[in-house]
Amino acid sequence: MSFKDATVQEADQALKEAQVAFLSYKNFSGKKKAEFLRAIADEIEALGQELVATAMKETNLPEARIINERGRTTGHCRMFADLVEEGSWLEARVDTGNPNRAPAPKPDLRKMLVPLGPVVVFGAANFPLAYSTAGGDTASALAAGCPVIVKAHPAHAGTSELVAKAIAKAMDKTGMPKGVFQHIHGANFEVGQALVKNSFTKAVGFTGSLAGGKALFDLANQRPEPIPVFAEMSSINPVILLPETLTRNAEKTASTLAGSITLGVGQFCTNPGLILAIEGAGLDQFIKALSSEIEKVVPASMLHQGIADNYSKRLKNALAQKGVKVEGSSTVEGTSAQGRPLVASVSSKEFISNPALAEEVFGPFSLIIRCADLKELNSVISHTHGQLTASIIADESELVNHKSLLNSIIEKAGRLVINGVPTGVEVVAAQNHGGPYPATTDSRFTAVGTDAIKRFVRPVAFQNFPDALLPDELKNSNPLKIWRLFDGEFKK
């Protein structure tokens, strides 16, 4: 199955249509946008087995994973539908005026969040549904009131095309303006560059490599009018094993981490690529148990040949670094299209002195950092880059004695995990899926959960507006019955 790449002219035309759609769509009620988002979820489900089979064929992912990801995608749409229908996410604030205040009259000020404008979303290679055509970026942007142009990922173009047709049906059924959602193909860089450079584009959503995300970020900042690029890029998600707990639970911890390292052939942005521990009998027992677990795992096909080749290249480079020792690998060699699970170790001094060891190896690989003591462990943490997650395996009493460690990792990651693995990102309001650079380009925002909508809005204050000209959410009558902060108190 092949699809024709869009031309630069077609990309520009798509943005023109998106801007026209924005002028009306931005004023749609939360109820109307919710109807659209729920219709998208319904139409995706209506694709049935055709969608599942197509995604499996294009990505080598098993049926259970695709079905789970489809549920996550439709769940995202319905979650944002509920959010915009309820309305409090707009953060409406009302400070009524007082013309009789002395020594100067108090102006009437009312503030709320408004949509940015057309958003360009780049489909992700490792999530054909949940981070692609109707994924979290698209759902949250549409919920915010922004038209979306999706550039399909060429690795699963057929899957993307099917979902795009489902969204088109939802547009027709709910009376959405032409151009509120558009879908184009483009395996070459030229199309992506044209989408980002177009003056109608007001934000970009991207999930992928550091090189790709940084290139889009730089391009967006070279425009006459710079725009935000919300890129999720590179994270090795360190797991810290404190010695007392490790000594008691070495084998259990090894089994748990082996499952996380090899889950989905290691092709998750939250894969635990770095394990930090202090030298001792507990660490030796852990490494032996982890190696044994890894050796049992049979290599599996990666998403596509490009990812497999990149894994092989980066793994070879990591293992060639000074002081790196292979501790265990799958006993089955596998093919060039498969990811062979492997764990290695290196001393903390070698890790700190060699920046190459901190680079992400996207696949079923983890590097164990052997630290002589707590001081060295803290030094390793201080030398790591920004991460999506950081995890600590320890009991409460041991954690209480290492509060400085907790304070250190707060500066490094967007989500902290105690006695658990980083893989698995729960889609709830309290979730934060983001982190300091290079995990993302803006650590203030999340790509998962209801707060993801805040990437595509900005605040606007209305001063001394007649009630009839105010947005409904800010009118005195407040016909939408949403919660507002009214002169310092929340009221309906």
C-alpha cells in the first residue's frame, strides 16, 4: 500500500483551509466540540478488524497491543470531550469593575484561555494510533478549538489513512467546517518543513527522535513569528536501586525490570535504559538474576527495519565504549529486523566521563551504572540529562534517609516512580508525561492527561467589555453554567 506524498503547494493549501476553519471553529461551544470528539471515537471503533489488521501488518505489533492502543486513542477523545463539555478547564476569571473606587476606578477584567490556531501534528513511529493521527496531540488540539493538520508517519501510512477517513466521517456527521482536520502524506523532509514554516501554523506536536524534534524546534524558532514546538524526544529513564532493599529483593527486582526493559521490544519512550546501584553483594546478585532473565527473552521484530537498524547501530556504539561490559543477552541471535535484548554495565566514573553513554539506545537495552558509594550515585544523577521519568526501588524507611536523592531527581524528570517501573503511562488528569530537555522541548507541559490541552491555548483578558460582546463563559449570566473564579470565589 503506497500513498502519494503531498507537494509543498498542497501543504500550504491545507494550512489556508485550516485557517479559514479556525475562524469559525474557535467559537464552537464545548458541547459541539465534545460531540465531534465522541463521533471520532465512534468512527474509529467502527473500523473494526480492518484497522487492527492493517496496523499489525505495518508495525509488527501483536493484536492485543493494537486493540489496547485503539482503546487508549478512543479513550483520549472521550476524555477531552468530557473536559470541554464541562468547561472549567478554560480557567475563566472574573474581577468585576468598581467605578466608585478611590483614588482610581477599578476596571472590569475578565480572563480565559483561547485557542492558538492551526496545529501541525507529526505521526509517531512507535505508536500507530495513540500518538498519531487521532492520538493525544490531535485530540487535545481539537478540544482546545484548534484545527489540525496531521502528517502521517510513512511507517504506518495505511493505518493513518484509515483513521483519517474515520475522522472525516465524524466531521460530516457533526457538521464541522471543512479544513478543521486534514491529513497528508510526506516521507520527505520538504513537506514537514513547509508545514512548520507556514505562517498559519501556530503550534507543532511531535513524538520521535532527538534529531527530528530538535530540527523542528530550530525551524520553528527561525520563523519571523516563532511558534511553540511540543516535541517528546529522548529519555533513558533512570532507575535507582537503593542498597538495603536491593539486597533483600534482588531477584524480584531483576524480574520486574527485565519485563519492563523488553516490553514491546523496548520501543517505549519510558523504557528503563539506565540502572543505577551501589557496588556490593546485592548488586552482584541483581546483575546475575537480570542477566538470566534477559537471556530467556527471544528477540522479536521491531516496528520497522529503520528502527531495527538504528537499534543495532546505537547498541554497537554503546558496547564499544571504554569500560562497558556485556552482562547478559538473549541466547537467540535473531534476524536483522529483530531487537536482541541485552544488558551491560559500566563504572560510574566511565559513565560520567563519556557523554556517549548517556545517549538513548531505543530498544530492549539497559546500561547498569556501578557506583562505589552514595556520593558517586548522586554524581551520576547530576550528570544525566532531563528525563520523562526517574524511578527509585526502596522501602519507605530507606527513602526517608535519602531525601537529598529525591530532591536531586525532581530536577531531572517529569514523573517520579517509587517501587515501580516507568513503562505504562496512565491516562488521567494527574498524569505528567513530559520533562526537562532533551526529554521534551518544554517541561512545563504534558502530552498525556487532560492538561495536554494547555499546550494549544493562550490567556486573553477582556477589559471593560459590554456583557453582550463577551465570550459566553465570561458573561454575567454565565449561560454555560461553568465554574468561574468570580471576584476571588468560585461560583457557578
